[in-house]
Amino acid sequence: MSEENLSGKTFGVMDHYGLFVGIARRLAKSGARVIYSTPIDRRDSINEAIIGDGMPEIECTDDLWPMKKQIDCFVFPDIRHQGMQAELRSQGYPVWGSQGGMILEQNRQFFHAKLGELGLDVPKFTEVVGLDNLAAFLKDRKDIWLKVSKWRGSWETTHWRSWDEDWMLMDGWRVKFAGIKDHLKFLCFDKIETDLEIGADTYCIDGVWPSQMLHGIERKNKAYFGAVTNYNDMPKQLTTVMEAISPMMKEFGYRNQWSMENRVKGNENYFIDATCRGGLPSTASFLTARNIGSLILGGAQGDMVEVDYGFKFSAECAVEIEDAADSWGMVKLAPEIKESLLAQQCCESNGLLWFPPTGVASGHIGWLRTTGDTPTEAFQKMNELADELPDGVDARVEALADVIKEIESEQDQGIWFTDLPIPEQQIVLE
């Protein structure tokens, strides 16, 4: 996979939730030494402290800070730890991380206010404080999308269909949030009457974008397909936003991966979500590039290193195992599959991958990735690889059918994706 040699360099990876242990493993393939850690306050539980243990290519530690003089580049692939990033940079250490830019993901009110200041389209929404007020607001409304800021571990974006269909959700939320239910702030978005959602998956260095990136289409939490695309050939709906936010990204000191989703309705272009970290999906594809170690090291120093993808198209599918909510999952994978799986929140023992119950996403173990020079090749490889998964382990290959449909819809509406033929949906339904 890797053609670079960074022997003599040491990366320190701080992974807040254990979702990006795959980045540490990929950096090790560059020949570098990699020290991996999750936050100290998350290491009181063995289920969280064990993540990364037993993986021969990386070293695990409780705390990166005492080892900082051994580290050439600090890597923060997720949001959080803004203060630590700032302090390390002030001491002259190269830092790959979102720095102040993480607010775009954590604070939706700030995010939309900034879009308005920049003259970009802002979707219509109402802020409602407290569950009682939310119930009153939703009583006679249909097709409302409910979001909250920051607490993505406690709240997923929810589609409120109508009171008749979803009233029971309100009862559940009252139990879930109990004494704080009157203090929660909900952002209630009107439905955008379009099925067209397009995305870019890339990285940004102090407001500068690379000349190539992934034009990606996602079936949320299930599947993804990306085409390596020149910046000038990306949909204008995406590059218009990137150009507008570049000065802000420079001010933030942003040096990290970046994913964005836009909903397009005629001349209206709504940037609805900023992912100020490694996208899931899309990171498995990003890490397949030949020069990730050099790219991250250079980017952490403020230098734009152009990505060398080494492929034209990539597909990703969520991988799930059959397990109970409170039990450990285990998989034994063939070398080719293990190489193609961005495994998350896991450790290794005797060549087996173990997935402790973390309460984050029970059953989901990572993303299976294939690449190709044509869309058909990438899809066919995914079918073949998924067929080789052991019993009890499944990849959501069928969800790529929805991705294919979305690509066709995009191209029908004049948004270019590729000149190569997109296969029929049947290719992933066989």
C-alpha cells in the first residue's frame, strides 16, 4: 500500500473515542514509529483502555504528554482536545488537527450564523429550548429534522414525520434526558424538498485545499462511493462553499481531514453538515493513498502535500457482527480482508480482532474498502471481498444500490460525477 519511508519519525496519535486506531496502523506502514493513546479519563474502563492493545505495529500509552519530546508529529484525527493542540503548537510541535475549526461541527448555531455572514444559503430552522416546548412546536408539524449541537453521542439527527407517527419518541426522550429535559436546545429544520445530496471528502491545510479530492456519495452509516476528482471539476456547489470558508479555516489553524454534505435544490445550495475530522465513511479510502504519512507530517507543519491516491474510485461498506449489547465481539480475518478493513474500537490478541462493548455502536466494527480504475471494478471487488467475510460478519453491500441511484440522479440534474459508465444497481444486489 505505502511507497513512503518515514523511518526515524515518530507520530503520536490521540484518538478520543477509539474510532481512528486505523490511522495509527496506517501511519506505521510508512515505517514510522507510532505511539497511540486514548484520553486518560477514558482508560479507567478496560473496554475503552484496551483499544489498540496487542497490535504489533503500534505502541499504546496511557498518556502522550510525558513522551512528547520523543514525538515528531502529533495527530488528532477526531474533534476534541483543542487546548492541547494549541499548547503543543505554541511549543513548536507539528500538530495535525482541527484546532478551532471543530466548532463548525460542535456548534450548529455558530455554523449556520457563519454561513449567513459569508452570504451562503442557510436552511430554515427554529431553535426550541426544552422538551415541553419541542412537543408544542411539533404538535401540528410534519417532516421536521431535529438536531442538537455537540452531543452527537447522545443524539442522532432525527426525522420527525408527524405527531401521529412519532409521539412515542417524546416519551422516550423524557425518560432519557430526565432532569435536563427543560434545558436542551433543539434545532428544528424544515424539510428541504430535494433528494439530491452531494459531498466532498478531503483535507484542508490553513485554508488551502488540495488539487484532488474525493467526490463522495453516502448512504448514511451504511455505504459510500467516491471518485478521485480534480478540484476544478468538483461540483460548483461544493467548491463555492470551500472558497468562501477558506479564510475562516486559515484563521482556525485547521489542518485535518474534512467532509461536507450539501443538499441541492435548483439554484439553492445548502451546506448542511461539516465533519471536522476523519469522515466515517471516507477515511478508509483516504488512508489507501500512497503518501498519507508524508501528507500528515507536512500538513501538521503547515505545508500542503498533495495526496497520491493511487486509485480512481473507491467503495466502502459498513461491517457488522452478530453480538449482544454487553458482549465482546471477535473476528478472524484473512490477510486481504484485514488489510481492507478500517477496524474501529478494537484490540488484537493471537491474530484475532476483539471488539469490546463500548456502548457507542454495538455490532458495527468498521468499514470495508475496495478501489478500482472503474466504478464497475470497485463494486465487483466489494462483492467478492464481502463474500469472503466469515460467518456472522456482514458488509452492507446492498446499500450501494442507493448510492448508485443517487449518482444517477446527480448526473441527471447536470452535476458531473464521471465519464465512465455507472453499473446497474443489480451489481450490488446479486
